[in-house]
Amino acid sequence: MRVRLMTREDLPQVAEITHAVFLQDDHYRYMYPRQEQYPEDMRRYQLIRLRTRLVTAGSHAFVAVNDKGKVTGYAFFERSGNDEKAKERMRDSWGWKLERALLSWEIWYETTFLDRASDPARIATARAADANEFYDLLGPQWHLGLLAVSVHHQRKGIGALLLEHGLKIAREEGFPMTLESSVPGRGLYLKKGFRVVEEIEFAEGLWNVSMVWEPEAKRGAWLEEKGDGKAHIRGRT
């Protein structure tokens, strides 16, 4: 199993993984209660979102592939900040800007006229729970925007492999990484050194878990340990 940069040619496989994985995810089932009834609506929406992520400045996508070249998982890591390395990592192009503009129109048309799978009110509720402005206190950082492993290849260390690929980059730059997780999914992140900085129940039994990782050489620079896998962001009131 190896990790490489995602290409446009990978998107059909990535989209299939996305659809199968999030069909089983409690958060997505809450936001898209009719996704099983209208699977093609979900597929269209997810593909547009994936295409947008791939051409967003600062977004870096990787896939895990087996020895036959089949995509078994993927991850999107997002860089932010005003440092020199961020300028390099967040480089944009006119081609990408144009593509994002066209994709924004597609997503508007999809959500306004075609989508039958979602519940807009529930989506707004869930998104409000992960609007974490307190991450700004960390300064330059990486964010794990999305990670998914094929339902046919789970529990084989692929998620950990993809995560470590991103952490290696953050470690080399000396900056923290943030992410949003569900309660069931946070076990992997705790093992990798992430700490829970906030937990919000946005619907009955559904929690949004905000987590932060610090490079080993800079432990304590951004977080104050509270024990039991939890921490407080320095400077946050």
C-alpha cells in the first residue's frame, strides 16, 4: 500500500468510496435523511464537492492505492496561515479560480433545484457546530478536511497511513493540525496524539468533536493538557 497525490483520474473511485462510506455515517444520515431514497442526488452533490476540494488553494489531496493501483482511501489536508510556507502551499491559479466559479454555480443549481436527499435545516445545525473560530488562535496550521477508507478495506491501517502522511508534512513545517470528528471516529486520532478541545452535541446522540495535534517537538506550544485525551487551547477564554 502506498500514498500518492490525488489526480482528476482518481475522482470516480474516490466518489464511489465517499458514497459508500458516508451512507453509513450517522452525521451524514442526519443531514441527508433521504440519501438512500435518492442515491443519485447524493452522488452528484458529492462529486461536485470533491472536484471543488481538488482545485481549492491550500487543499492537498492524497490517495492510498494497493499494488494493483486501486484507490483504497483518500484524505484532504488544508493549509492556512500567512507564513512563507503557507504562501507556497496556498498558491492559486486563474484556471482553478475559473473552475471553482463554475463549480459554485453547479453546487447552487444542485442544492436549489435538484437535491432531494438533504434536510437544509439539519445541515445548518450540523455546520454551526463545527464553525470553530477558536482555531484561529493556533496561527498557521493544517486541517484534516476529509478522510475516508473504502468499506472493503477498513481496519487494515489505511486511515492511519493517510493520516500519518499529512502529519509528516505538518511535523516538518512545525505547525499543528486540526480536525472535526464524530465520537466513534476519534479513537484513531487520539492514538496519533490529537487532543479533544471541544465537544458539542448538535442533535440527540450526535456530537461534533474538535481536535488538535501538536508536533512532538513543540508539545505545549498551543495546548494545555487537561488529561483523559483533552486539552485547552492557549489564549482561549
